[in-house]
Amino acid sequence: MKISQEKKKKISEQILNYLFSQSPKPLFTSHIASEIARDEEFVKKLLLDLRKKGLVVEIKKNPKGIDYVRRSRWKLANKVYTYFKQNQ
């Protein structure tokens, strides 16, 4: 089943809004997926698209500096956070 670009855009907006509400705390893909009630793989694909656009930052290391093997955490890029904060 295909999802239209318009719906993908709206889901991406939900992701950005949720990341803003939790900012500056970086969140795992699985946590984001459960909060917006979407499949993890689908959310990961949207997050990777948002990363390419420079809207989110992927964190591949834990707080101790050790690389994650299969996980990623995500947070808003600084410019996006500033934009959301000013237009709130």
C-alpha cells in the first residue's frame, strides 16, 4: 500500500513537532514511532529523509561516547529548534 507524499509530509510534521516537544532530549526511533503510532521502519525512513534535508540530527553514540551498533537517537537541528521556538 502506497502512502501519498502529502500524508508523508504530515507525518514528518508530526515527527518534528514531537521532537520539538521533547527537545533537547534525543529520542530513539522506536520511541518516536510508538508516540506517533507508526511502524518503526517507516518512521526511520522519514527520519533519514528529514536528516538529508537538514531538519534533524542523528546521534549514533551513547552518552558515554560508545557507538551504537543498531540504534540511533534523533533530535531537531539547532536551526529548526530556533525556528519553532520563534514561531510558537
